[in-house]
Amino acid sequence: MAVQKMLTKTKSETQDQEVEKFLDELDDTLRQLLKGQPEYRFSLNATTPDDQTAKLNYHITLSEDKEGSDKKPWMITLRQRLSADVDLRLPKAWLPTLADLVNNPDVTPEIVTDLAQTLAQQGLIVEEGDAYVAKAQVGNNQINLNGKPLFGGGMGMGRQTQ
């Protein structure tokens, strides 16, 4: 909720807001989140009248803080303690519906289909018969996407602050 409030506040502020201020607020919020052992589970199944079911499931946890991570950059703490599993199944028949949900005349079903095919060619999603699927696992300083290491197997460092 704190992240959501901060992002909503940031949107409403003028565009002159300094990036550093935003990153400092984000750093504080993430440090608060990392103090606990949150666990989140989400599951969504949506079925069309012709029995085309889309599924999204994820599970995210932070393990116990055994090393006093408040003294480390939050990104390192997150990499060490985060584990996540995400499963997605999206029937191809849903692609026109997704284009309609965008509510932009420039986003056509053909554009969404082309995007899905490009993502499949890049290995970010996998084409399985009449659906696109993706499975990601994060843990032990690694990210695996569809059974293969992403980013050479290690998690990127990103911006770190202390």
C-alpha cells in the first residue's frame, strides 16, 4: 500500500519533481517492506463464454532476515531474500480482447498478435498449441524464464543506495 500511495502521489505532483527525491522515497518504502517476511499469493482464472481460460498465478516471499540487511543496499537484500514463482497461460483467442481492453484505436488485434509472436520468438513467452505460456522463477540470485536462465543466470545489480 505504501508503494501504491507513493506512486499515486508522484503522479499527482508536478513534473518538476526531482528524480532523486522519488528514488529516496522508494528506497525508504522498500526498506520498510524488507523489514518483515511478507508473502503474497495471487491466482486469477478468467474464462470466456467459449471456454477459453486465461490463468495467472504468482507466489512471492521474502525469507527471514538473518544477516541484518538494513545495513546493506536494499537491492542486495532483495536479491538474497526474494523467491517468486509466476505462471501465465493466455489463449490466443484472448488477443483481440486484450487489444480492445487497451481502448486505443491504434492498438489493433493484429498489433497485439504481432507483439505476442515477437515475444515468443525472443523466448519470453512460449507458444503451446492454442495458447501462449510463460513460467518464471526467482531465487538464489537467479532468474529463470521458461526453464532457462535470464540475464546470464544472475540478477542484475540496478541502482543501489545505502
